[in-house]
Amino acid sequence: MRLHRNLCFAVIDGLTLIFNEGNYADKVIQQLLKRDKRWGSRDRAFVAETTYDIVRWKRLYAEIAEVKEPFDRDNLWRMFAVWATLKGIKLPDWKYFEGTPTRKIKGRFDELSKTRKFRESIPDWIDIIGLEELGEATWTKEIAMQNEQADVILRVNTLKTTKEKLQNILFDLNIETEFIKGYPSALKLTERANVFVTDAFKQGFFEVQDASSQLVADFLDVKPGMKVVDTCAGAGGKTLHIAALMQNKGQVIAMDIYESKLKKLKIRAKRNGVHNFDLRVIDSTKPIKKLHGKADRVLIDAPCSGLGVLRRNPDAKWKLQPEFIDKIRVTQQEVLQQYSKMVKPGGKLVYATCSVLPSENQNQVHKFLTSESGKEFTFVKDKKVLAHESGFDGFYMALLEKSTK
Ligand SMILES: C[S@@+](CC[C@H](N)C(=O)[O-])C[C@H]1O[C@@H](n2cnc3c(N)ncnc32)[C@H](O)[C@@H]1O
């Protein structure tokens, strides 16, 4: 591979914004990709993937390059040189790479790779929490997988098309996909491609949604005609799936504390041809109380650490703080306690997270079930999805049923 100066500059600019200004990697990359209209798909892929790679391996590369935060541009070029060297890319004779100690880089890499927190490039506290909660063997495999690049998975919108038809449409655009056994609405891209520019996307034939995330709506066991409340709907990834499973019949009430997210949901619902939904901002306890005992199904896709989806959000490793996880565990129990009240007798509740930590998952469900408001519920089943076992995002989902009295 030959390095192109303007693309490498874009990467360094992006890293400055992500590491030093605290900007979100996905937003920064979106902006970077708009920089030069002449860039082809390979150029764009280089900028996006290299930036993500260096974000993902920040701690390891900084250790190897012997640089410390806040990084100046020279530091970032040194980290870039580490990335290129470890990838086996020949460094051009630019001034930024003068005196790069290629052999030393490889030696430091081998040495640091003996220690998990350096090898997997994670803060000490994440390594400690993962070890405590999952145990040595599982954590070692899981965090390694969380550092792999995630596949692009589509969820076919069955309100508008079928998996087979969409596969053919994409094939004609040179986008090859395959079915995934056990995931009825999923298509996996065999090679990364920008699917958002296709007409098929604009017409709402699919959404990009990881395979594990697609399991949640199925778990909720919805039927056409039901009243379903999606309590932490965000921009509606799962709301849209639920609506499709309900064949647009019945009602899905999508709630969130942020109106801005629900506005995005509205746009996506229009594209998806979803009509059976209502949006409610949770700005007091009122919208919840109004629905007490009314819903056939309630989904709590709870806010969480996101420690199951680091493949997609590698900068979360650096943004996340232990205090945030402590806080979010409290919120998780609160939403379980409060939102479960919306389930009607005989109805069902799913609690889900995109975390792999038992303290955010089964422990929360156990705590709820042994509390006063949990007494009316029985545990039906749960699913602990680890990325290294499934090949997809880390997720948790539990199905509970409310007694008929
Ligand atoms: C895991 S995300 C939801 C993702 C979304 N369900 C999807 O499938 O795209 C969790 C959501 O919970 C929302 N949230 C945080 N605290 C909340 C609360 N107390 N009540 C309701 N929603 C909350 C966040 O704004 C965020 O959108």
C-alpha cells in the first residue's frame, strides 16, 4: 500500500479532534469524508479505517511510540508511523517519519503484547472490571473480539421487501450479501460498502443494525394488533423492527428522555413506511403513569456502558468513566422499577443492554425480581450474547412475564 499525503493529513487532523478536543470519532470521520469530493471509495475507506484503527489502539500505539497525552502533531505522526509499521506498510521519506525506529517498534509491540491491558489497548479500570465480572478466560477472549472490526449487517424491512429481493437489488449494485442462520431478517455484507447512498436505503428497504441487536425485538414476542411500549427508544432501531414484526398493526409507543432522538426516529419511520407509532418524551412521571397496566409488551432497551459494542465505538474505551457505569447501574434499576409498571397483567417485559457486564444485566434483573415491584413478574428466559461466541455485538436480553392477577 502506498501512503497519500492528503489522506494521511486528514487522519492526523481527525485524531487531533478526537483525542485532544474530545469529539466523537464517528462525527469527526463523517466530517473528514466530506473534505475532498475527488476521493474515491478506497480513499474514503483509508481515512475512516485508519482513524478508527489508531483510536482503537491508542494506548498500545502511544506506549510503543513513547508519547503521552495531550498529543501534539508530532506525537500523532509517531503513532501513525507505529500503525503503518505494524501493518507492514513502507513509510515514505516524509519529514514526519524521519528516524522512525522500525525494529524497535516491532520489539516493543512483542513485549507489550504480553500484557492484556496493553495488547488490547484498554484503560486499567476497564481491564479490572472485565476481569472481575467475566473471569480471566472469558474476558481475555471477549476483549480481543471487541477490538476486531465489526461486519456491516442489514435488517431487511419486511414492510417493504423480502431478504431475497433485497439481496438481488444489492447484488446488481455490486454489493454482495449473505444470510445469517438464526437471524431471520439479517443480511451480512461480504465486503464493506457505503450502503447509505443506495436507492434501496433511501426507499426504506433496510436499516443498518447489528445481528445481536436484531434479536431483541424477536425476544419481545410481539403480535400484530398489540400495544407495545419501547421505553428507551432513542432513534428507534428497535422500534422500527417491532413495528415491522407487527405488520404496522396495533400501536408502538416510542419513548425517550431526549426529544431530539425521537425526532430522528420520526424521519426513519417515514422512510421505513412505519405508521403504527406514537412518540412520547419522558419529561415527567406523567407519560409513564398514564400507561400503567396498559401495555401488552414493554421493551426497556436500557442505557448502559456499551461494553458490548466497542467494535463499533472504539473511542468509548477512552470516553467511558467508571463513575458513569456506577451511575448508569442506578438508572437501569430505576427504569426497571418504574417502566415495568406499564405492563398489563399477563403481559411481557424485555430488559436489554448492549453491555457484557453481569452487573448491568442478569444482576439487575435479579435485583428487580426480588424487589417489591418485581414480585408480580416471573423470569421466562434470558440470552447473554458475547461477541467472541456469536461473532456479533455483545448484548443481553431477559424476558419476564407479569402474572395475570
Ligand atoms: C441503548 S440506547 C437505545 C437504543 C435504541 N433503543 C435503538 O434500538 O436504537 C438507550 C436510550 O435510553 C435513553 N434513556 C436514558 N435514560 C433514560 C430514561 N431514564 N428513560 C428513558 N430513556 C432513557 C437514551 O437517551 C438512549 O436513547
